[in-house]
Amino acid sequence: MPKHRVTRLNATYLLPQCYPREHVMARIKLTSAAVEKLKAPAQGRAEYFDASFPGFGIRVTDKGKKSWIVFYRIGQRQRRLTLGSYPALGLAKAREKASKALAAVEEGRDPADEKAEARTKCPDTVENIVADFIERHHKRRNKSWKPVEQLFANHVTPRWKGRDIRAIERRDVLRLLDEMQDEGYTTQANRVLAHVRKLFNWCVEREIVQVSPVAGVKLPQREEQRERVLSNQEVRDLWQTFDGAGYPFGPMFKVMLLTAQRRGEVADMRWRDVDLDAALWTIPETKSGRSQEVPLCRQAVDILRGLPTFGAGDYVWSTTYGARPVSGYSKAKLRMEKETNAARRKDGRDAMENWRLHDLRRTAATGMAHMGISVDVIGRVLNHTQTSVTAVYDRHSYLSAKRRALQAWAGALDRVIAGQPMDAAEAENVVKLAEAR
């Protein structure tokens, strides 16, 4: 086949002047808009090469699939390397990958052989790909990657372990979701589907699989927004259980209820971020990507002052002498739930309705709302995203308002735990102070 030689970066890349009849080749200026408009050929495939970057192009099949490619020459061999699928891999990233591949050629390496060798050393089994996905995707982009890793470990890997990920089909995904629902994991099935979808999209982007088997799979069950708020009696029962649980989970769950912060943020609390004298806890980075200053009420400060400290690490809640943050909250929650229900049955009462640790945060927010504290201040306590133009400029001016709101909630919590009704007059006075700026 005749070749067209182009020299770039002192390397020679061979571009075919023509293809077999079922192929179409063209040189165009590749832009995002141009790539978006490329149509599928009637049959076979069409390949379009970038007029400004020799060897780099995009392949479009008669099924409409678009994949980035780069041609190069090693010795007398002409090679083609598939870089990834469009639109999962955008134009800028594809150019970057092509440049890296051609730089490898400059060094005498064959990127296609390296890609094949890497797959041989680490077979594309589900467990290997999931581990790589967690390491390269979630750990780099998601601070809360541990629950995702646990989700795969509990529900996905045990069912698909040892299988080549390319062998996973749509029916396998549907069977996984059906089995989870049969076992009572209805909500978890929705979570698993979301993360398995991300896994296969990531695999498509990296050319591990050509098509995602999750495409078009619908949620197993529509979820209603959870509105569970603990009653005063339930708060009282749980607090007594927290008292008896001891370190780390008993006081940790109390602090979650007192501060209205997320479980993961409380679990990751470090002593370096806590100023007990100033009664202030600074969360360096929250789920929203921002830092958060959390005023500590007197009750929270008293709990923290009574905790052990360790020389091996800085984490407040730890079973490894402070070296790592505590884990296993779900199991701890189940133990406390059993203890609470046992105590209720002993008193001739029914077991508690199902509750979650996140309900502690919602209960605190609802309690503050019932006291008349403004939605704006509660939103600041919860660190919800502020959309106003002045949000960036006045966030610190709310510190005193947040402090009064959380202290008011702690006072109301004290009365609830003691079995007393909330003093409406006192609450009203606190609210007026909290809203005074």
C-alpha cells in the first residue's frame, strides 16, 4: 500500500493514502464541533485525520461509535493505537494521549505493545479493574471513596470475581440488581447501579470495554426523599445508649447530633483542627469542597475534653491510636440499635422505626427550625451551598449566628434528654439573639 510520509518531532509516521473500499479517510481540522457533527458511514468505518496533527484522528463506525486513534511507525511496521472513545474522552485529552504515545515512539518504545503487555500482567478481571478504578478515579476525585470501595466489595466483586470485565453483559447487571432486591438491599441496589455505571463509563474511556452493559439500565426502584426525623423519645433513648457505648462511637454519635455535621466529616476530625479554648472546629474540606467553621457548644466541648489522645496520630475518633480515622460505624449503629430496642421492649414499648446515622443531622436541623432559627442560618450550620452574590463575602460574619443556633439546639437537647418540654419562652429569646446580626 503506498504511504504518505510526514515528519513531526524527528519521527516518521506513516499515513495510508487510501484504505480498502469499506473505509473512508479524510483530513479535516478536528474541533469539538466538527467531531460532534461527524456522521456514521453507511457501512464499515470512516477515519478522519487531523490536518494540524499528523497521525492523530478519529474513527467512526457504521454503528455511530467514535474512537480516537493515532498512527505511527516502529521499524518497518505501521501501528495504530486506539486512545479512547468519544465523548467519554474529549478532544483535548485525546490530543494529550496521542502526544504521549508519539513521545514513547521517539524513545523507541511501542505504546501498543506496552498496552497489551500491561493487560497481560494484570488481567482485566472485575476485581482488578474495580481496584484500579477506585485507585485512579475515586481516590483522586472523591474524598469519600471508602464507602464506594466497600459497596463494590460487598455486592459486586463477590458475584463477578474472576470474570473478564469484557464478559459482563446487560443481563449480568440486571441479575445483580434483582438479587440485591431479593435480599432486601433495595436502596443499596440503586447505589450499586450508579457506581457500576461509572465504572463501565470509565472502562469505555480507557478502551477496556467497547460498550457499557449498563447503558439504558433503569434504577431498580424509585427513591423517595427521606424525611425521617427522630422524635424526642427516640432521641432520649438513643442518647442513653450512646452513654453506655463508650469510646469511640458513643461520644462520636453525640457530637454528630450536637454539631449537625456529616458522619464522614465527624469521623475524620483531627485534633489539629479543633480549638477547645475557642470552642471552634475547622473542617479543612467538606463534601461541598469548601472549608467549614463549626462552633462547638459547651456540651460538645465537654465531650471532646473527656476523650483520650494518642501519640501515634491526630485523629480524634480512632481504634488505631490516632493513626487512622475510625471505621465500622454501620456495625456500631446496628449494635446500638439492638441495645436501644432491647431497652424499649423491656419497658413494654415497640422497637424504634428504622433510622440511619444521617437522621441525626436531619433531626438537629429540624429541631433548630422548630425553634424558629432562620433557614439561612441553619443552611450555614449544615454548610449547604449558598447561591447569593454575597455568599463568598459574608460567610465568616455568620460564625456568631451559627454559634448561638447550635448552643440553642444543645440547650433544647439537654431538656429533651432530661424528659422536659422545650421552654418556648427561652427558645424565643435565643432565636432573637441568633437572628440579630
